[in-house]
Amino acid sequence: MGLPSYLDVPPRFGTLRNFDNPTYGDRKALVAQLLGTPFIPWQRYVADVLGEVDPRTGIRAYRFALVTLMRQGGKTTWVITEKTTRALDCTTPQLIHFAAQDGIEAKKKWLKHAKFIRRSPLGRRLIDGTPTTSNGKEVLEWDNGSSEIPLSGAEGSGHGDTVNLGVITEAFAHKDSRYIDTIEPAMNNDPDAQLIRESTQGTAESIYLNELTAEYTARELADPAELRNARIAYFNWSFADDDDIGAEDTWRRRMPQLGHLLRVEEVQSAWQNATTPKKVRAFKRGYGNMADLGAGEQSVFDEEAWERAGTGEQIVGPRTLTIDVTPDRSWASIAWAGTNGLGTTQSELVEHERSTHWLVPKVGEILDRNPRMPRRVYCAPGGQAALMADKFERAGIELIVLSRAEYAASCASYYDGITDEDGATIVHVSEWQTPLDVAVGGAVWTKGEARVWDSLRATTILCPLVAVSIAPWAFQLEQDREADDYAIEDSIA
């Protein structure tokens, strides 16, 4: 297993080619030539890996794939080739589902793809009158019976027959897994089916892609074989956090389209015009495939204020733990607050993971490692975390639920402390807090006077922000409690 010799720019994370497996890659490359868009190296590499066949079973080695790289990288022509090969290189008619940002964009892109094919020598394989474009009956049909349908994203869209290939483009625009929930069950009757997702990295609002990229990256780093055994192929071309993003050497090492579809002069011009923080982030996203996790347009936080409140300091001395859980219990977060070496209140995200099964044991582990911390943890009222008091009690940990007034006051205090124009009175860690940065990017207030974070209207998962917001308040409560205890003991003495 390894990288093929023709690959001039390897991905930062990429499923290795198993040269013992036969592949449909050669046939895809022929289709690409007939379409008038011969493969560049990265396209051929991905086509070869995704085209691998397990010689023991005769089915494709990979069922799921995520391909993420820069803009202007050739993703569109690669997608058209994958779909066209699947439609034509088969012994039985294939059904292909295609999804984009939404139903309107899916139909637009689908029509452009059809026109692209029609202009090529392979266009004669499309039946007369196709594509059919009437609402709800859109279909592209081939002379061998294969067909392709664009998904609308509406409830029930695409349900029905067995799907042999699902393609999801521009995954950064998706906030949930609705297209996955439509396509994946329809693949169950075909062991050779594949689901391919491709996208440039998005923003703080790209919940689905952010989670998927983080999951696959972590699994690839931990054990690449585990991903392969799960029949998942992962390809990620992007700048690393410690890369010099303005250096030509970085561009040549990281950008697989450079010298093929994009000239270095265009990248140089874009970099020279990146004269503000926002433009730098746009450059990183477009040319470096790095997610822009700055505050979203709807976020209540001012982007510059959030960045100013970041720090590299560490909490010293006592700290107080807080937790929060999403309304559907799909995610949970642990935070703490204390005072850093400069004497400023600092609030940090400690842990953010799926589900809640890990929450009580993890809090217990943290408290065991810090025996001077009181065996107490705080949470907001009215949420799922507040329902876990019995579980914490059985673990010997007291769960304190803030009152609604305290919760509203803690949110307001945290927001004011972060955005204070005279200098932040509450700070956050500037690195390694991605789930918190993402939460801030989609944060909105509830309506009414006693405003708190609105999990229903937010465009991101808010439990990291909730936990971090209440932590300084809980820390102050603990300081007041210690002061009261000391005063009582002093008076008795």
C-alpha cells in the first residue's frame, strides 16, 4: 500500500492505494478523456482508490468517501466523471442520486453537468429528450437504462428504488445529515454501492462537514487501517496550522491543482490582496482549504472582540467545573473557569464529545486528578444536563443547577466580559478550542428580557458556549462559598 508515483502533491490525509486490488481507475480515466477533461494527478489518485475492488468479494473496497480540497481544484469535472462512469460501465442499470447545497442548486448543477456530457462524444449515449426537468420528475437517462436524479432536500425526496451511487457536493453548505439519511438507507440492497461527499471546507455554520472532517481526521491519525476496514476513504488537501500560508513552497506542497488548473501567479495575487483578517481567512479557505471559523454573520459576538479576548495564558490555582448537553443529547461539553497568571478570569472548554455516556466518568476523572477541587459541577437550568443529577450523585459528585436568573446573568456577564471595549475582563484560550469557536460563530440570543443562548435558532452546536459562559459565574459562586466557610470557622475560633 502507498501513494502512486504519478501523484505530485500528496494529501495531508489520504487513504493509501492498495496495489494488490484491481481498480476501475483506468476506465474512469478513459471516461474523463472522452468527456474532454483528462485527469490531473489528484483526480486519478482518488479515482484509483475509490475504484478499488476487493478480489475476494468482487465488490468495491470503499463504500463511503470524503474528498475535500481547495476551490478551483477540479472537483466538478471529477464528480461528472465518477457519475458518468458509474452510469455506463455496468452490467445492470444504475440509479444515481445527486445533491448540492439545496434542491435549487442541485438542479442547476445537474443541468450543467448534463449539458457538459451532451457536448462530449459520450453525449450520444443519453436518450433523446433527456434530461427531464419538470418539478418532482427530474431525471437524466442513459441508453442502457441508468438514470440520475437531483435531490431537492425536501422530506421524502429521493425515497424509493435502490441507489447505486450517491454524490453530495458542496457539503460545507449542509447543517445536517438529511441527504445522508435519504441516500444511505437506499444503498442497503447493493453491496457495491458508494456514497461520495466532496467539498471545500466551509465556515462555523458548516456543522455537518466540520464534524465529519474532525471525525475522519481523528480516526486517520489514530489508526488508518480502522477507516479502511470500515470501508471509508478519506482525502484531505489543505494547509496545516503551522504552514507559512504566504510562501510559494507551501502552495506547491499543498495545492494539487497548482500547475495544472491554476497558475502560481493567481495565488500570489490573491495573497497580496489579503490585507485584512477577514480576507486572510477567505484566502485560507479558498486556497488552503481551511475552515473559516470566525464569527458568522448572525453571531451576536463581534469577531474582532472575540479574537482580542483570546489568550495563551493558563489558569493557575482553583477552578470550577461546568457542563452542558444539547437538547437532543447528541453532544455534551465540559468547561472550567479560574484565574490566569495575569489575574484575569479565564474560561476554557475542557472536553466536547458525542452523546452523554462519557460525561459523568470524565468529570469524575478530572476531579480525581485535582483533589483540591470541590466535587461539584454546575449546569444551566431547564436543559438535559440538569436531568443528570442522579447519575452524578451515584458517582459522589454534586450537580448544582443554576437558577434561571443566574443563568441569564452568567450569559450576560460572559458576553460583556468578552466584548468590553476597554479590554476583556473574561478571556478564552485562543488555540485548541475549535468547538467553542464554532459555537460562537452561530450564537444567537433568545427573545425577551432575560436573554440566554438560543439552541433552537442557533446555526451551530451551542453546548460548548453554554458550558464556558456559566463557568466564570460558577467560579465566583465557589469563591463566595469558600469565603463564607472561612468566615464562619474564623468566627467560631
